[in-house]
Amino acid sequence: MKILHLDSGREMRGGQWQVLRLHQTLVEAGHESFLLGREGAPLLAMANKRGLPCQALRPLRLALLSRSFDIVHAHDSRSHTWGAVFARVPLVVARRVAFPVGDSLGSRWKYGRARRFLAVSHFVAERLIEAGVDFQRIDIVYDGVDVPAVPACGDDILAPFTLDPAKGMTLAKEAASLAGVPLVCSENLDRDLPHAQTLLYLTQSEGLGSGILLAMAHGVAVVASRIGGVPELIDDGVTGLLVQNEANAVAQAILRATPAMGHAAREAVLNRFTVNHMVLATLDCYRKALSE
């Protein structure tokens, strides 16, 4: 299959990691996969470094290249717009964010142009349905992560470092203080998770939570906000703990989290949330788009 990926993200966030994993796995499986990414962005640089086919995303390049592919897969809102305007083959759109779809005339036109949608969770799919997207055009494709050969072995309590007030680092600090435990605000989860016992993932809005999956893959128990698509990842009390965004509730959950939850979380990833699971579900979506 020939797939042209579009991503206009400036940063290397959860969505960009999924694009990179998908693109690399498709290439390794023998598919003709090509990435158009934002010039100067880390995603394009990392794809180049790994020797993956890629170029800078420009409208004319998209219009010309798309004719040689079976599918155009837009991975973010801006590239969705460009794909709707310039793609010359069926358009598949990934939707990761929890906020509602816009209701403008332009937004309705753009969403009408996509052949199929890949929603990162049932919660996100519901936002698409509320916006008028036919549920039969939506596939649920959860993020996929690599599972380290060796599970985490440590006692650190982590929270992702962020300057976004909606992402809960201040609440995590307050809760850790109430629980009487030190908190490590991590700027690099890949580096710090092998030494962790618990990850605090607190947020006011979340389509799914790729950082949660990363921690689960390491065998780290997660204390996370009961919001958006997060409950689709965590079996409360078994693979982690779901909490309200309130300091005392989070503090109590920190003290209740156990290594056994981390072990169960790692098994859940192996059974449902690996990169291979994500790629196979995505390919199934492509086939549906081509058959319609």
C-alpha cells in the first residue's frame, strides 16, 4: 500500500511520536510510506535521521505527490486542512484532541472531505459524532508504544514537566506534598520512567494520554485524572488509579498505588496497546477507505 503522511506539528508531542512509529513500521513492513512534515520540526529531523522517506510539507508538493499514493493520512488539524484542499486521493484524518469540532462553514466542508477518521479514543469519536460525522466513517485506533525489555525498577514519583496550566503539574506538586513524598517533574519520560514507581498524569482535558501508555509499558503505576479518554486506558484499581482533580484525592491515590498495578498495566499494553496493534488497526482503516 502507498501512504502519504502529513504532519504540521512544531513540537515532538504524542501525536508526532505516533506518526514516526507508524511511518517506520509501515516502511519496515514493505509498504510505500512517505512523510511530509513541517520544515525544521523535530519529527522531520528524526525521520531523516532514521533514513525514512520524508520531505518538507508544502502545498504544491502535496498536490503533486498525492497523485502517486493510494491514501493521504493527515495527522493534525492544519495538515487536515491542507489535505482537504490539495489531496488527490482518499483522505484519512487522525483526530486526537478532546475539544469539540468547530461548527463554521469551513470546518463542516473540511470534515466532509475526509473519507474516514481515526479517533484516538471513544471519547474523541463522540466529539466527532456530535459534530455530525457519520459514526460509520470513524475507527477507534488507540496509540501504540514500544514495550521495554526490562520493566522499571525504582521508587520515584514522577509528573510530566509542563508550563501548561491545564496539564496539572501544580496540582501534582500540591498532592505530593500532602502525601509526604518527593516529586520529580520529568522533562524526559523515556529517561526517567525506568527509575519510577508511579506517574501522576493530571489534566483538565485529554483525548487519550500517550504519556500514560508509556508509563504503563514500563510497568509503572499511573495515577491519572478521570477525564476524556483516560478511563479507556486504565482499569481503575487494577492497572492504575483514576482520580478527580483535587489535591487530597490525588494524595490518597499516590499512597494507594502499588507495584502490582504497574505489572498489570504492562500486561495491558502488551495485550492491547503496542505499536503493532496501532499499525494493524490503521491499515484496516486504510483498506476501508479504499473500498468505499
